[in-house]
Amino acid sequence: MRVLIVHAHPEPQSFNAALTKAAATALRDAGHEVTVSDLYADHFDPVAGRHDFLQVADSSRFHYQSEQAHAATSHSFAPDLQREQARLLSADLLVLQFPLWWGAPPAILKGWLERVLAYGIAYVDGRRFTSGLFKGRRAMMSVTTGGTPERFRPEDVYGNIDQVLWPVRRLALEYMGYDVEEPFVSYAAPRVADAERKAYLDAWCARVVEAAGKPVTSVSIDSEALIASTGPAAWARS
Amino acid sequence: MRVLIVHAHPEPQSFNAALTKAAATALRDAGHEVTVSDLYADHFDPVAGRHDFLQVADSSRFHYQSEQAHAATSHSFAPDLQREQARLLSADLLVLQFPLWWGAPPAILKGWLERVLAYGIAYVDGRRFTSGLFKGRRAMMSVTTGGTPERFRPEDVYGNIDQVLWPVRRLALEYMGYDVEEPFVSYAAPRVADAERKAYLDAWCARVVEAAGKPVTSVSIDSEALIASTGPAAWARS
């Protein structure tokens, strides 16, 4: 199984870094092939823009999806996106490792979703959810929170963790067709005792190795054929 | 009433830009004072990091909130953050204008939340929701979607728009204490006819002017006193 861990934390000594390192080691020990995209270490630029593309489809007006569709058929994504897209397309299991900041992934990871998961690469018009391009593959989030588990009870202030992670799970990962595992959550990571953090690490390794052991069917994605067959996207018809 | 519109779209000819421009004009015509933070035009950097700070609290390990707390008491935020924080602190009404990308604000806006809404400026330990520092002030989102309204029915694939916007509303704006208006949503903005887009613009102007007409109580925020009175934050005690 090929696993891509997208890691989004600025501090190499952080608990997020420990979770990624432990998962990579456990997965490799179990015989899997692991790639880590360490967004902070790689100085990944999360701002979607003209610099995403080596060519220009329309210089008079910047429409992001149209430029993405053009780049997908003309193979003209910027080098950083080509690298990340190749990693994404070859991964059977995608793991997102991040701290919950303001109830969501850090901007550097949100920008990875926007720039890497481009139209024509990660989705096309009419192919989503059960017909999504990544159907048969698996995805999983590993999240650390400052808040205690009590804060995330359905009746408490933040709402259940599933409600908090809904946009990433439903409108990104499941939209693309992924089978999404239940998230692994290290609650109150900066507040708990070392023994509890150690227990989180062990539990996370067990969970991710288990997920990597489940069967997948990764169908290869032919961007040119997909865009040719779906015709102009809905947003391009208006 | 002082209004800050944080605008997050790369294309000046976009419908998002039209919404921001129309709102600013309507608000000024109604006698309000309007500032627009145009994140793309300003080349706002959304990546949280050491460059947020002119001083270093701990050079051996980067803990973001600790550095923010230090900067809040030593007045050592980087100039771009000082500017945005001054705008934020002086605004009675905060408006976030953005397209829904992968179910959430664009990375450039997510990073604005992370960097500008710093510990000691926008929140401190023990002051959140009904005791939040921005209690008495008002906030509002104006969002464009590619998806049709049907997609956002509770029983459909994306879930209700309130569910999608929950992290921003609940874990950011309400966390800070804001009274949050119902979001204004321009559904399927790229797909509808021009007359419908015109109707969106008119409805949005009416909504935002109405919101700006409601009473607010903006209490000034004294970062040094707040941090001194709350003591070490929970994450610093572990």
C-alpha cells in the first residue's frame, strides 16, 4: 500500500510531528511505502493564483478552475504542484495530519487542498462522491486539539468533532470519492500528561496501520480523457 | 458604525469583488465608515510562523500561542499584523467576503484568522463565547458557492449551509464573542443568469446595511491587562 501523509505543523518538536514520525515508522515496519509532504519544511505556498500555472488560458480574467482545467490537459502545472499531484495520484491511502486551528486545518494545508486538488486532477464536473475519481481509495485525518473532549460533546460549545470536521470530510475527501476513515483525535494534546500523549501515539499507529491493511482499488486518472468526455464544466457554460 | 470587510478573492472582476464593492458603497452611503482588507491585492501572507513576530520569546521551540502572547504584551507583531489587528480592533462590524472553496474559506482568509486573531489580541484563556473579548460587536459572512441551493439542503450531499459554515461561525467568530448574523449566500454564483446576480447584489446591500444599523457595544481590549489577569494559559501549564 502506498501512503501519503500530508503534514501541517511548523514545529519539528511538536506533537503533530511526533504523530507523523510514529505513523511513518509503523507503516514502513508493516511493509507499506510512505511519502511525507511536510508543508512547513517544504515552504509550501498555500495561495492559489497565477503562479500555479506555467501557461495562461485567459489573461484577461483569472478564473481558477478554468486555468486548472487548461493546465490538466496541457501538463502545465507549476513544479511544486506537479510533485504534490504525482504523490496524491500514486497514493492508495491519504493521511492528513494537522492541529485544529480555529476549528479547521491550518491555512498551509487548506491551500494544499486548493492548489493540488485541481480541476481535472482531483475532480471533474459530474464526477463526485460515489462517482468521484478517488473512489476505491482511502483517506483519514489525524487531528490534535487544544480543547478537551468535553468541549466537543454534541451539546457543548464546539459541537461534535464530526460536525467540526464535516467540511474537510464531506466537501473535500468524500467529494473526491475517498472512503474516509473515522478521524483520529488527540484531544487537549498540549494539556495532558506525557503518558497520555504516549498512549495517543500508540493508538494512532495501530489505527493507521489497520487502515493501511484494508483493501483499496486505486483506478488511474486520465485527465485529458476525463475533461474531453465531460465537456465544458457548468461554470464555463454560464 | 465602523465596518471592516475582509475580502478574499484573487480576481478583481469576480462576483465576490462586485459584492464587496457594492457593500462598501451602500454602507458609506448610509453614513458608515468602511475599511476593506483586500487580501489578494495586499499580497497577504497566510502562513503562520516566526515572521509574525519582531521578537522571539523562545528560540528553542516554536509555540505559536506563546509567541503571540509575548508579542501582544511587548507590541512586537510584524507590521502587516499590526495593521490588520488595528483594523479589527476598531471595527464594530466585521464582514468576511469569500467564495466557498472545498467547503471553507480560501487559505488566504484562513491564514488571516490564524495570524491576525492572535492570542492576547482576539482571545485569551477563559474568555470565550459569552465572555469573549468581542462581545457586543457584530460579524457576518457573505459567501458565494458553485453548488446550487439544492445541494445544500440538509438531506443532500453537502449538508445545510449552517453545517458547512459551522467551524468559522462557532469556533472562530462566536468563540471571540461576536454576535453573528445569518450568513448571506449567493448560491451557484457562476451558473445563474445576470439578473439573478444583480438580485444577489441588491439583497446583499440591504442585508449588510441592515446589520450595520443594529446597535453594538465595542469594548476596548487591553492586551497587557488581560494577559496579566488571566495568568499562564492552560497550554503553558502542561
